[in-house]
Amino acid sequence: MYNDPVRKCFLDPHNDFYGEDFVRAYLTVMRAQLGWKTSRTVWNHWCDGPTRQPDKCGTGCYARMELGLPGRDSDRIRANGTSSSGHWRVEVVSMEKRQSVALVVAGLAVFLTAARTHYLEQKRLAAAAEGFDGKRAFGDLQRLVTLGPRPPGSPALDKARRYIADELGDAGVEMSYDSFVATTPMGKVAMRNIIGRLPGVRSEVVVIAGHYDTARLPGVSFVGANDGGSSATELLELARVLSRRRHALTYWLVFFDGEEALERWSESDSLYGSRHFVETQRKDGRLSRVRAVLLVDMVAGRDPQFRPEADSTPWLRELLFSCAHRLGYRDAFPGGSPLRVEDDHLPFLAAGAPAVDIIDFAPFVRGYHHTAQDTLERCNPDTLTMVGRVVLAMLAELDRRLSS
Ligand SMILES: [Zn+2]
């Protein structure tokens, strides 16, 4: 309709007044098409012909009609007519202007709607991210680090396990152990995953996981503040926050034992806890309920660089970075090309469950990974808070996407 600014109607050249009626009728239809309501209609007709009287001449008569639209003079349709030329021309004078105004108004409406949706989504995401107390999580981290090195099978890891179980109990989280004996290069080692279950309205599961053991590094007093400590304390604080929330999906908080190699990292000497957990869940038929796995590892370091992990499921990785960016953490989550790291997400991926590894690559880059420098001094409660907020936002998004 807007692409046709000039409209013509042919009239009896010797009967202006018949023509006038026709134009009126035509414009009535056109107005209805355009959806315009007029506030006034003015017909002017005059005669340049021999009689100078438009109602008597029939030759050289002109007429002009203005349809006033509310509010502005420019919004007019002008109809010109001449009997001498034998036709009438109905010209919509301000059509182009109206078109651009209409486009601007439509564009503005789209923009405002999008802005409002964006604002509400941001508000919802920010609300979902509330409640994670990084200082309290840092307190947990101090307690774990005080226990010293916590490799699989060690008395210190026993103490860490009891601490985690007590804290889960205090948070009102239903807890169980997944105990097994791993065959390692050092012989049989008893290991225990800790599982906290937070039932949702639905039976589909999101696994939030990390490891609580530390690497066994002979000759090094490796307390694993970031590597092993931070993932466990991150999960503990998430348990406290999530236990007070209603959620559609069911959450399993899984603390893996034996993530680290006992001698040298290999397919068989690593990821003991996650491999065992995935295998038992698969045999029990419960793995099919797992819709997403969010793995946290090394989430307390100062000046972290959370890069996309190459093996992680693309849609979950995108969700991670979009949540982080929407919460304003672009510096710590810079994106870029994915980097690969072997971690507890791999057994899930191998079994077909979508998983993402939320891992800080800075310790590798700065060279303190698996060294005596992985201490509390290199950790920061703010990083725990940031990752906690990102995970909470992801959970809210997953709840919305997967339960609708
Ligand atoms: Zn490690």
C-alpha cells in the first residue's frame, strides 16, 4: 500500500460533481485501507474556464480536497482534479513522510519492546544470580586448605569428606556416598564420591560437579587451594543457596574423588570418581535423566581467564559465556578459540550427556598449576562469587529452557 503514493481515478471530464463524489468515495476506501481517521475534510474547487463558475463550466475546473488528520498539517491527502485533462489525480501528498514516520514509529516500537524484554531478562538473570556468598565459600576453602594435601586415600581427604558431609547436612541437603575401590598404579585405593540431591518438581537432572581431592605430588606440599579446594567449596556454597530455592529441574551436586592421577595422568590413571559415577548411573538407567552437567574446576584464582573448553558441549558452552557476559564478567570470560583440557566432564560426554567445563586457564598459563604456589594467597573470594553467580544464572536458564 505504501509503495503506491500516487493514485488515479478516471472521471467523466464534463461532470466535476459526479467526479467529486467519486473521489470522495475513492478516498473513503483508501482511508479505510490506510486506517487513517480524519478530523476534517475540505473541498475547494475553482474554475479557470470561460464561466469562472465551477458548477456551470465543466471545462477548466479544478478541485482540491484536503483530508485533515489529527494533530498535524502535514498529514493530508490532497486530491487534485481537472475536467479539461479528462482525469482526476488523487495524490497522497504526505505519504512518503507518513511512511518514514510509520517506519520510525514501528522501529521505535520494536526497539522499545526489545529493550523491555532485554531489561526484564537481565533483571531475571540478576535475581537468579543473587545469594552466593563468596566470603563464606572462602571460609570453607580455608578449612580445607588447613587440612594440608588431600590426595585420594589419605586421612586428610577423609576429614575433608566429613567436613563437606557436615556442611551439606547443615544446609538440609539429602546426601549419599558413592563408594568404590579404584585400581590405580599404587594398587587398590578406596574412594568416595559425595552426592547431594536437591529434588525439583521434575525428574530431569542437572549435575553440578567438581572434585575435592588434590593431586598427589611427592616431595611437594601441595594444598590445592584452587585445584581441588575451590571446586569443593563452590559446590558447598551452591548447595546452601539452592537448598533454599524452588526449582523445576532436579539438581545433583557431585563432589568427585580421584580426579587427579595418582602417578602420571593417563586414561586409566585419572578421573576415577567421575568414570565410576557415570558408569553406575548408566547401569542404573539414571544417566538418561541428566540433561546437563556443569563442571567447576579451579574457580577461585585471582585474575582468572575462563576460556571456552574445546570438548564441552557447544550449546552449554554458549550458555556459559552468554550468562557470564550478561552478568558483566567479560574480562574474566574473554571467549576466543577453545582450549582443550582433560577433566571430569569427559566421562559424561563419552556417555552422551551434555557437559561443560568451567575452568580457569590462568594457572596453566602462569605456571603455578600443580605446584606449591597453589595456595590461598592466589585465591580470591570474588572469583568464587563470580562463578557462583554465573552457575546460578545458568541453572535458571536451564530451568526455563528444559522444563518448558
Ligand atoms: Zn589438578
